[in-house]
Amino acid sequence: MGRGHTDDVEAAGAEGDLLLRHPVPPAFAGLVSRVSGYRETKRRPIRMTETASLVVPIIIGFGEPFEIAIGRAPGRDDRYGSFTAGLTGTPVHIRSAGAAHCLQIDLTPLGAYRFFGRPMHELAERMVRLDELADPLLDRLRERLGAERSWRRRFAVTEAAIAPRLLGAPGASAAVAWTYGRIVGTGGAVRIGALADRIGWSRKHLAARFQAEVGAAPKLIARIARFERARAMAAAGVADGWADIAAACGFADQSHLVREFVALAGGTPGAWRPGG
């Protein structure tokens, strides 16, 4: 599959598989983690598993829909063309007929709260078709993107459309944003109770505010952050083995790490090195 930046789009032509990543503007830092374009042309069945992650995606489809389900194999009733999905603590299973064509905006949880302007627990553990949201901004964006043929134009239109809301809408409370930043910044290696004490909230109140403004409890955010740190260390080859990674990332032991990979990624950690 071809990869490139926006400047490569015109040279790529109308045919062929593409995965294009548009640079995220500095103004979107902490709110958007990635904007990408994707096109398949193989027309053969494709199966993928996405791990649990700290991303709330918005997918605007131009081709055939995906079959997607959270924590189970998808069926024909699980077809989604343009959709979003809240945070989940289980892997997401995806099937494609091989003719997918879409633009994807990966929001951070804090960015998603600003963008959607609703309690994030309403989207948690769910696949939601954009039609169900009745969001005029997204409806207009889908229409405009569908009329564009240049990826450069699609990215420019997307950036201009989402900027006013992302930069102007109310964000998460300062206490929630700070706590979220501490959890993610430490790779989940921080005591939730200590953070609650620091901001003067009970753990129960902190969990309730996280459910509303982030879409998951602090404990799940910490689990995913720790998992992502372990996966990054494995991919970078900076540790000799999984026991070392488990210790560095704050897992109780290697068995704990394996259980978390199964729960959050749908399989054991061997696929991410070390040792295969």
C-alpha cells in the first residue's frame, strides 16, 4: 500500500491503494492526533483488528462500507460507511471487501469532547453512524468531501471545517484535562488516588467526570496508556524481553502484561517483538 504526505497525492493518480497522512496543524495539538486518507483497490476480503487506543475516530466514507464490531466478529448488520466510535477497552474487529475509500480524523479524547459537545459516555463502547448524530457540520463536511476528487483539497476542506469548533468550543475542565495529561504522560504509571487527592476530588467524582468528559474511567485510560507504552517499547527494540518491558511499564509481572495484551489487542504480545 502506498504511503505519503499530502504533497504526494497528485502524483499518485486516480488508481492504486493509498494511505496518506496530512500534517496536523500546531493549533490542533492535543486535540487531533492524525488526519489521513485511505483507499483500497484490491477488491479482496480484508480482515483487521484495531487495538484499544486513546483515539476517537471520525471516518467519512466514499466507497464501500466496512463491517465493524467491538469485541466480536462483525456481521452483515455491522456495516458502517461514515461513522465514529467512542473509547473502548476491547479490540475492534474490521472486515472490508477490499474497496474501502475514506478520510479519517483521529481525535484525542479531549478533542472529541470539544468537537461533539456531548457527554462522551454516550459514545463509549459504541460504533455510531454519522447520520445518527444529526450534526449539521458533519453533514456539510461529508457532502463537500464527496464532491472533491483531490486529496489535497479534501484535507484543506476538512481542516477549515473542524477548526472553528475544535478551537472555539468549551473543552474539558482544567482538573480533568490535567489528570488525563498526567495519566498519559506517565504511560499509566501513576496512582489514580494520588491524582484525585492532588485536585481535591474523590475518586468517585473523578471517575464520573472522566466518563462525561473523556469517555472512560481513569483506570481504563491508565491501562491503555500502559499498553501503548509497552507496545512502543517493543516496536523500538529498546528492551531485551517482555519481562523487562513489563517491569519498565509498571505491570505486576510478565503474565499481567500478557493478559492486558489479550484484553486490549486481542492476542498475545508476540506480534510486537521481542522474539516474535
